[in-house]
Amino acid sequence: MTLPIAPDRFQLAPDLNISRIVTGLWQVADMERDRPALDPDAMSSVLLDYARAGFDSFDMADHYGSAEIIAGRLLSRVAAGEKAGEHRPVAFTKWCPVPGPMPLSVVREGVERSLKRLGVERIDLMQFHWWTFEHPAYLDAMKGLAELKEEGLIGHIGLTNFDTAHLQVLVKHGIPVVSNQVCFSLLDRRAAGEMSAFCLENGVRLLAYGTLAGGLMSERWLGKPEPAEGDIGDWSKSKYKRFVDEIGGWPALQAILGTLDTVAKKHGVSVSNVATRWVLEHEAVAATIIGARLGEREHRGDNLKLFGFALDAGDKAVIDAALATTAMLSGDCGDEYRKPPFLTASGDLSHHLDAVPKYFSAQPVPGRPGRLRVDSGSVWEPLAGYSRAVRVKDRVMVSGTTATNGSGEVVCPGDPAGQTTFILDKIAASLAALGARMEDVVRSRVFLKNIDDWEPVSRIHGRYFSEIRPANTLLAAGDLVGDYLVEIDVEAIVD
């Protein structure tokens, strides 16, 4: 099918129109690794060339080296009158704080840092990344971002690497999320399932990165022998080589590349075009993010071909046949940053996660040597005479837990699945404070206000415990205090 060749666009929000190919600036950090920072003037000229070609949407983060400064220089040049194409350039950035208390002052500091580096009064799209959901303050951070959106410092709020369950917590709690940036490619198809279904039902769209697997999804690697570990020089390829190993190894990649090459020759395009088009044609996807090594390599001409063809039923059938011989990556979107097998450029991140400050802290029980307890600060704990959790020797018991935020509000009112997710995050945080993990849980008890909620609650319980398989009891409690739909307690044995 032949289409007119012009950069396609997507209306992500009423006042946010973006190119369907977003230029990713994560490789700025790689280019500046052990080298001086890039020249902002020279690099902003490169971005200006992208914008003039129609690729006028740029993705960066607070930790992508000097990417925000370079983008800010571009925006200042356009504000001064330089022509950048048909549309004003759009700058997405990310705030990736270390988990900890998230009062509005902390959120404001992170946003104002990016505002200063970009040299703007309002960030078009601020995307939020959170390293571990065992620290439930991610909800406080998002509430802060929503407040700054109301102040006008942020145009729109997005997420980065959130799984479906935690995206649901935020959406059902009323946070105005417009996008979730996740890995999505022929190697990593996790986003095509439950994530896409939830996004389509709730007005959220996906920004897909990793589409070209750091360049592995191209003719350059077709028919080539597997590189040795030391032969891969950049972070991006190091990461996606781990994906290749997970789905079936180098032969699996070669089978996919061979199929893509056949489809590409049929349409007169590149292997990379076909790989990207496959992602773009998923309904939940607003845009794909393709990285650029500024001043070194650019693929604007090749990327433009993406909008001159579409995959037909035959193309999709042969691609599906090639994918059927490969394994799916386990888990949901973003799991590679939070749990084994840690499919990241840095590999095992357990040391990084272990260094994250705990949400709760353990205290000795007066007069009871060897006994520890956790208090959450709730006014009810001293009044009613209980602890959030208690450890005696190798046994940890967590009290009945509801979806209560640190400020005392009910999280996700009316949504049992969202409440269950938040409850299990709090339970994980309680266990962590006492030296235990969810893997140590041997019993869980689930109390429901409405027995008809058993299935969504059980499915979330399964997300956390499908491999742990503790003894479990599910009860209809008839009623729970307040607006809670679910309450859960657990017991763990640390061995």
C-alpha cells in the first residue's frame, strides 16, 4: 500500500501535536561518557535540521548528559526567529528522582531544574520514572506534578516504564496521565497486550522506545556472526543484546531480520523501516522514539520512508510466523529495571535497588529484646494498639493493610484492582523494613467488601505471588471501615 511521503503526526493532547517519529537524545549521555560535554550551539543546529525535516519532537531526561541544555538552545533560537519547520519544536523530558519523601517542594525542585536547563516557562511533557514500587511515594510525586500542571509549569504529564498495574493506580486515582513511555519492539512485545488494552480504554497513549534495539534491527546485522560481549561498544546495544539472548539468542534475531528483509525488499524500504512500522501500526502507539548520535549519524531520509508504505495482511502474517518461534520477555513493561533478569545496559540492578531508602523503618519493641516493629505514623496505631508489622525471630507479620496514602486519603476509590496494587506495595515496603521480601510470604489473607470484586483483586494478587504461591484465604467481609474495597494481611518467614 503506497502512502504520501511526509512525516506523520499525532495529537497527543488538544494542545500537544507531535511527530510520530520522536528523536531520542539518550545517546548524548553515551557520547559524553569520559569526554567533554557536547557544544550546545553546534548540537542545536543538528536538532534544527531534524525539525526542518519534520522530525520536530525531542525526548530527553534530567540524566541524559547535556541533552536538556542542547534542546533549550534550540528552543531559544526558534523563539528568536529561526525557522524550524511547519510546527514549533516540542521538548519532552523526564524526572527520575531517587525514591524518598515527595513533598511538593521536592517535586518543584526537580521540575524547575529542567525548566531552567530548557530555558522555558512550561515543559511540554514531563515524564516521570520511579525505580521501585516498594516505595509508594510515587503517588505523592505524581500528585505534585499534577499540582504544578495546574500552576502552568507543566503542559502535560507522562510516565516512563510504568507497568500496567501501577499505571492503573495513577489513572484511577485521577492523575491526568497522557502517555507512558515503554520499550516496544519485535524483540519486546509486552506492551502489545494488557498495557495497550488499558491505554486504549483510558485515553493514554504509548511512546515506544527500543524499536530498533539500539541498531540491531537493521541490515547491518543481517547474516552477521554474533558479536563477542567485548565487541559491543555502546550502552544501547549492550542492553538490547540481552533482549536477544532472552528471546532465543542470535539465531532468533537472524530469523526475524531475514523475514523483515523480505518484507522490506517488497516495499523498497529498509529493515529498520519495517521494524518501526510494525510498532507504529499498533493502535495504542502515538509515536516511536528513535535515538540520534548528534553530529555523527543521522537517518532522517530513511525514517521519512516510514510514511510511504504500510504493512498489509501478508506482511503481518510472515512477521507473526517468525515471531512465533521466539520467546516472549517475561513480566510487564518496565520490569527489566525492577526485578531479575534485569535486562538493562548495566545488567543486574539489585545493588542499586538495595541502596534505595526504605519507605518504613524498623524500631525495637521496648522491653522485648529481639523483637522489631514498624509504625507507619498513622494516628490509629497508638490509639488502637497495633503495629504496621512485627518481626519475631524469623517470622514477620503484617497487619491488615488498606489503600491509604501517607496523607490519609483513600487511593483509587471505587477501583478494587488499583487498591490491591497499592496495598501490596505497602506490604512489600513493610516487609523490607524488617529484612524480609515478598518471596518470604507464606500466607496471605484477602478481605473484600464486595465478593464480586474477587477476580480483579485475585489477578493483581497473582501478579505479585504467581511464582511465590503462599497459602491464601479470600473472604467477603461484608463491610470495611471507610471507603476501602480491599484489606490484606500477610505472614512471612525469613529463611
